[in-house]
Amino acid sequence: MVIFQMLIFFPIVIGIILFLLPEALIKIKGIIALLVSGYGAWLAFNTFNSTSGLYHVQCTLAPQLSKYLQLNVDGLAKLIVLFIGLFGFLYALYSLAYIRKGKSVCGYFSWFLITLGSALGAALADHFLFFVFCWGLLGLTLYKLIKGDDDESASAAKKTLILIGGSDSVLILGIAFLYKMTGSWIMSGSSFTTSSALANAAFLCLLVAALTKAGAIPFHTWVPDYVKHAPASSSAFLPASLDKLLGIYLLARITMNFFRLTGWATLLLLIIGSLTIICAVMMALLQHNYKKLLGYHAVSQVGYMVTGLALGTPLGIAAGLFHMVNNALYKGGLFLTAGSIEKQTGIDDIDELGGLSRVMPLTFFAALVFAISISGIPPFNGFYSKWMIYRGIIDFGSGSGLANKLWIVWLALAVIGSALTLASFIKLISGIFLGRLRENLSKIREVGFAMWFPQLVLAAICIFFGLFAAKAVIPVLFNFGAMADNSNLAGLWESPQVSLLILVTILLGVIIYLMGNPKKHRISDSFIGGEKVQNELNFLPSDYYKTIAELKLFSFFYKWAEKKRFDIYHIGKSIVLACYSVGSKCHSGILSTYLVWVVAGMAIIILILV
Amino acid sequence: MNAMIPLFVIVPLAAAFFMAILGRFIKNFSKILLNLELLFLSYLALHFILNTQGILAYRVGGFENAGDIPIAIYLVLDGLSRLILLVISLIGLLAAFYSTSYTRQFTQERKYYILFSLMIAGMNGLVISGDIFNIFVFLEIAAIASYALVAFGIEKQQLEASFKYQVLGGMASLIILLGIGFLYWQTGTLNIADFSRLPVSGPFVKLLAIFFLVGFGLKAAIFPFHSWLPDAHSSAPSPISAMLSGVLIKAIGIYAIFRIFFSMFALSYEIAMVITVLGTLSMIVGGLMAIGQWDIKRMLAFSSISQMGYVIVGIGIGMILLATGGSKVIAGFSIFGGLFHLVNHSVFKGLLFLNAGAVEYATGTRDMRQLGGLAEKMPLTASTSLTASLAISGVPPFNGFFSKLIIIVAAVSAHFYWLAFIAVVVSIITISYFMKMQKYVFFNTPQTDYKNFRAIPLPMNLSMIILALLCLLLSLLVLPQIRDIFITPAVDALINSLQYTAVVIG
């Protein structure tokens, strides 16, 4: 099959070749990257339409490699590949305008293409070694797609690679456990119940890798830091889209293929999912750097997917995967709009922005669609998948396990999380796009075609997926595995009809407005008890939810979070440094002490052996 | 063919004497001669690997065995020694080439090259010796040359480090010599192959094993005998640090231990267990100590202890399996992981020390807190250093990823679950301190404006580039065809250790 070789290795090879071109030709590199990713998207679409099955990539250069390059093209992999291809193309187009010479990451387009190829490889791989190879490469490209030229971004890059690289080591351990049990490296092999100690250990190891990649609690802490400092196109590409797709892909493989979950595993996943939803969104409420705010939402949304997959029912799995797709669409889109705003204004603080809807209408429209989608407002796609998750949880409640009995808790947390998401996006939209346009921002212009086009395409897909989820989207995308012959996935929500009603209402409103002869109105200042309207009277958007932070119960947690006591990276760091300080006291540099060590060591060995 | 085996010792020894005599009169003579010598040795080692198989034995002086008793000095070349010889010559060649510009700062350049050549002679001699006394002699040649090289800068710090190294190294030699004396007193033979067929057992053998384990363990810097290494390896001139960490501790430490415990003594579960436990402890202690260091080279030195732990654990698991009659396939896999990591480590740790040398050469400091932002000023050093850091941390597509993966999978396959878990944790610690180094040295905002910045000369850059490419290319060693040429013979040599006696004596 020629198509798969091209799909995976063509972008990687071109990416490596692009290293040879000098940085000055970045436009040409960008155009090549766009062409390659466009070709990749086309191949990905073809893959999606091809028949499922196992394929062997024949490697003519080194025939012995073919064994490792077995690909498993099933429904799940095809779904992931389709969206990786789509995002690759859109983000390459966006990067073409966004990435500028000299100011950005060195070798951006090379790493971009290598990322694309290895993500496709990871999604299709059926041999564990090839999978972990591609998976690990993604950690490396993530590290290379951020520019560590100041202290904070260097720290973010370091933290990211330590967490991601560390989780890759754990993944290797998990794979070693699986290999021990099956004696085979093939992923599409037998599955295990999580009951034996070895199976449990393997399950936990693989889970750590999946959750770290997707960015779920407690391994999420690299996401907010990374997106705050990385170029927006990098953030949209990896943490918001590809890492989510792949992390959830691995989680889906774990829950659907590798293991049959028993009670405790389901409970664990549900706890992780719910905590992720709530904790991350609580943190997001208080951010005033809009990229970091989006980063916390990128974490929070993972909670829904984990919850959906944890349910294990066809509805739950479909809901989790649909939410994964939707999230990649709107979260990637949100990062693109964030990048547009940052590029045009150079400001990344919500408090210093405002009123941009007048000067950047296209970006505003796209951001509004994404914000409504992510907040779960009908009839957009985010609502649909969340609604499926709620239904899934309610159905799940009829079971008999402990996790099933607690269904009301999971449901409540998911709904509250959704409400808080809406709250924080009100802040984002109103802070950036609404309100008065500041004078220093009045010269801002809309971004160019290459940047608004991807945003609008993503927005259009969000609307389409929301309107036609039941009719056209879910039957096409989720027709594999346990979901294949389940006609109940779509549920009772009739999105087109409801949307039509909403549209009619809006139209009526517009007609009434126009009938009222809008040209004949007078303009006057807002009346606020006789005071003059001043800029100082504006609320800063970052103060919207300050009261929450000041509540006794929460203020304690927020303080701890500020001190990074919940950050697994910092916990690990302090443990290791404590060990180090003990060790460094022993390494005193005094020769006689060292001689004592040698003698003592020898004495102990003699005592043990003789 | 066999007649060419002594060249591994003769060439570097002769070169050292020529350098001492002619180098005085001809400018740059020593530099060129050392590079030529190592080029020849690399060729020779490669030639032996590609064109010969099995165990080759050469009797110095051609003395025939008197009946059953070997009289001659044996030089033996098996799969393992071929591999180590190639590593010594190749890393040596690149370090020597790098030195040609690096040593301009020293007043006595010639002596540096003489000592370098002697160190090579010592290591090569140790690797091909077939009897324990010659191992000792060559060990001392290599060690004494390295004492002098550590002190080569003659600053206070270097002299102190060298002194500690000498005292502890001297202690190691003493313990080894004691063991040798003991051995001769009890059995009347020093030949490895001859000893291995003697029916000896009991506390005597155990005591002997302990002497050799501690003595060579000191040279290999296994916990708790590692204390000299951080000082010595960080104080030496950088190419020498690369040689010490990249090659010397492997040749005179690890190689000697495994040669002795595989070929000389009958495999015993207790010894194998002790070796594995010590390797695990080295892995942990080295990693934990490395993470707090601010001196680049000191950090790298601690990291060497930790990485040597991986090598020892890999081979140790194989030893345990062989001693207890476990699966030979898994044992072979595990030993392969260990030897693969040994080769990889010599490449990336050599490269990291050369990088550290380049940073020190360019900026005059190796304190991470005073550096930063060097990725823009020295892109080549930065990218090669990132390559090596990622390779040692086990990130694909570099070689370290595969060797760590194999060691972890082998440990799990052999039921050593906790060991595999520790290896993973230490691997996370490893990536942490290398990311710390990358952040403070190459990223971040610069802490100074680098007034005395010096550009890196071509030979130094070239050596680093070649090593970085090797980090990538050595990944190919996992492929069966390439593995069978380079590493499988070494693994077979360890697994079928009984053949050693049969071929050498028989």
C-alpha cells in the first residue's frame, strides 16, 4: 500500500529536507509545508474512506523494517487520521502568515511536518515499538515548537519535555508489562481484565501516558505553561488538537482494546475525569492571560472525554470521542483566534484589550462560535457531545457498581463544569471583543486571508457538526466497534428543527427592529446617576470572578495552587531535590570519608557473600 | 590474522615513544601522529569485527603449551573485546581530533598527546589480555596516564581531584594486586582460561571474587566506590573527560568485571545479584546527585555513574538468568541491552563532554548559572548538545531510546519488575537534569554579555557533528542485520563463556 508510506513518511522526509534550506527562505518552506500537508489531508481523507484491516508497509530499503510497520486501519484510527490531516492542512495555512522570519521558532516548518508525520504514524501503528517511537517523537517536536529564549518560556519548555518524556518512559514500562503478558508486540491483540497485578500495573502505566499527553489531572500542568509561551499556531497544533486526539486515542485503545475495565478502574477514570473538569475550569476563571485561560480550558475539556470513555457504554464512548473531535475543532480554533489577536495587537492580557469586534469582525465571529460551542450552548457541536455525555452518565446510573451508584455526582460535576466554562468565556469574549475600543488599539486591522480562513473553516465545521450531528456526523464518524449497530446514539435532540426555530426567532427580531425605523434614533451617553462615563468605571474583566477566589473555602485551594502544591512536577521536583541535599551532604569531598565508604562497602559485600 | 592482534598495544606504545622523542623537534608531530594512530586502530578494530569471527588467541613469543599448562602470555580477541576496542579507538579518534584545537591553551601540548597515547595503549592492552596479571599491568598504564591527564591543568582544583583519584585508584590497584597474589598462591596460575577449568570452590573463590569486584568496581565507579569520579572527570581537560567517562571506566572497569566474572569464575547467583544491586544503587545515586549540580561537567560525571548503572543492570540481569538456568534468550536480550547502552553511552557522554568543553572554551565558564542564551551564539554546539541530551534521556529517534527500552523490557521479561520501575524513575530524573542543563546553558536570557567570547574552531565542531550523527545512526543497531555484525558476537561471547577456555587453551 503506497498510500500509507506516503501518509506517514513523506511529511517526515520533507521536514528533514527542509532543515537544509536556510531560515531566510521561510516563506518557501511554509509553502512547501502547506503543499505537503494538503497532500497529507487528501491522503488522510482517502484513508478514512478505505476499508478497515491490517496493512503492512513494504520497506524496500530495509525489508526487515516491514515487521515493525504493520498498520491497523480500523474505525478509531481512521477517525483520528482524518482529523489529524484536516488540522495539519489548516494550521499549515495559518502558520504561513503567522510565522515570521527571525522572530519565531527555528526550523518551525520542519518540525511541523515531522509532527504531522509522526502523529499519523502513532495513530495508525499496530506495532508497539513503532507506536512508542512516533509517540516519543511528538514529545521532541513539542519541545522544539516553543522558543525558549527567555526564562519563563525556557522553563515551560523544560517542564513540558520532562513531563512528556517522563510519561513516555512510563509508557515503555506499560508496554513491557503488556509484552510480558502477551509475548507479542502487536497492539491489536488480546485484551485483559484489570484484575491481575500485572494487568493493573500495565493499565496504570498506559493510563499515565495517555493522560499526560491529553493533559488530564494530575499530569496536566505542562499545558497552561506551554500554551502561554509557545507560538499560538504551535499551541493550536499540538496541545489543543493533536495531543488531545492522540491522548484520547490511546485512552480509547486502553479502555476498548487492551483492557476490559473492572469496577475500580472505571471509578478511577470517572474521578480523574470529574476532577479534571472542575479543577481546571476553576483555575481558568481567574486567569487574565487569555492564552493561559485557554490552556486551562484545554485541560478541563479533557475531563469530559475521560468521563465519556470511562463509562464504557457505546453511548459513552461515542460521546467521549465526539467530544474529542469537537474539542479539537473549537479549541484549536480558539488558539488560532488568540494568535490572530496577539499578532495584531501584541498584547496577551485580557485587561488591556477590549472592543476588538469592531476592527476584527471575522475573528470575532469565529471566536464567538468557538466560545458558544465550548460552553455547550445549543445548537453548536459542544452542546451535542456534552449532551451525549450527560445521557451516557444517566444510562450508566442504572448499573450496579459503586461507580454507577455515584452517577449523580459525575453528572452534577459535568454540568457545573459546563456552566463555569460559559462564565469564563463570557469574560474572554467581553474582555477582548466587547466594550469600548481603546485608543491605542484603534489602528488594529483584521488579519489576512491565510489566518482568517482556517478560523472560519473551523467555525463552519463547528456549526455543521452541531446542526447535523444526528443525521450526518455521528453515523459516519462513529460506526465502528460497539457503536456500529447502535441506533440510539443520536438521541432525541432534533438539532435542525430547533435551530430553525432559533433562526426564525432571530429573523423575526431583526424584522421588528427594521420595522421600527432604526435610522430615527438619537445617540446619547449612558445615564448612570448623573456621573460622567469614564474609562475607570469599566470593570476589568479579570475581576469578574474575584469573589469566587475570595470565598474562604476556595481561597485556601487557590493559594495552594498558586504555590504549585498541586503540581505533580513541583511535588516531584521537591522530593528529588530533598534526596539530593541528603546525598550532597554525604559527598563531602573529604578523602578519608571516601576511603571509609570503600572499606565499608567491601566489608558489607564480604559479610553478605561469605 | 592473529599476528595482528599485538598491534593494538604496540602501535600506541610505539607512537607514544616517538612523540616523546621526535615531537620535541617537529611541530605538531604529536598531534598528527596521535590522530593517525587512532585512525589506524579504528580501521584495525573494524577490520577484525567485519572479517573475523569467534575467539582468536595469540601467544606472545610463540611459546607452545607445556603439556596442559599455558606458559605464554595470551592475547585473546573475542566478540566482546572487539566491540570494546572499536569503541576505544573511535571515541579516542574523535576526542584526539577535537584536542588538536582544544589543547592550544596548554603549554606542554606534547605531553598531553603522549599521555593520551599511553592511556590508549593501556586500555587496548587490558582488553586483549588473556591473563589477570597483564590485565593489572595495562590497567596501571591506563590509570597512571589518566591520573596525570586529570591534573593536566595544574590548577588547585585539578590537582586535588587528581590526588583523590590517585589515592582511591591506588587502593583499587592494591586490592586487585592482593587478589592476584592470593590467586597465584592458591592455584599457581594467572591465566584466565587456565583458572576457569580448575575445580576450585569455597570461601577462597568468593573472597577472590570480592577482591576483584571491589578493585575493578572502584575503577568502574560503581556505588559505593564512585566518590572519586565526579571530581576527576570534571577537572580533566574536556576531551580527556570524554575519554574517561566515555571509554576508560568501561574498558578498565565494566569490561574487566564482566570478563572476569563471565570467563574466569563460574557464574554464581550471589555475585550476579550483588553486581545487579550495586548497579541499581549506582543508577539511583548518580541520578539524584546529578540533578543538583550547577557545574556542567560535574553533572555529566554524576550522570556517568547513573548510566553505568544501566549497563551493569542490563548485563547483571543476564548474568542472574544464566547463573540460575533461566531463559537464554531473555539473558541474551538483556546483555544486548546492556552492551548496546554501553556503546551508546560512550558516544553521547563523549559528545556531552565535548560540548561542555566547547562551552567552556567559548565563554570561559561551565557554571550553568552564569550562562544562558547560547543557542543563538553557538547553534552547532547547542544542537549537538540537545541531540546528546535527548539521546541519553531516551527520547526517540536517538540511540539511547532503544537501549533503555531494551533494558526495561528485558528487566520486565526476567520478572525484575521493581528494577524496571526504578529504571523508569531514574530515566525521568535523567531527562530532568538534562533539560535543566539545556535550559540554563542554551536557552534562558543570557546572564552576561559574553565579552570574551571565542568562536569554536573547525576540528572541535567537526568532532561534535560526527558524534551527534552517530547518536542518530547507532539507532540502526537494533536492526537484526547490523546488530549481528557488531553486538551479537559480544553477547555470544558472554553467554557462551565456556568456549573461551576451550578455544584459548585447547
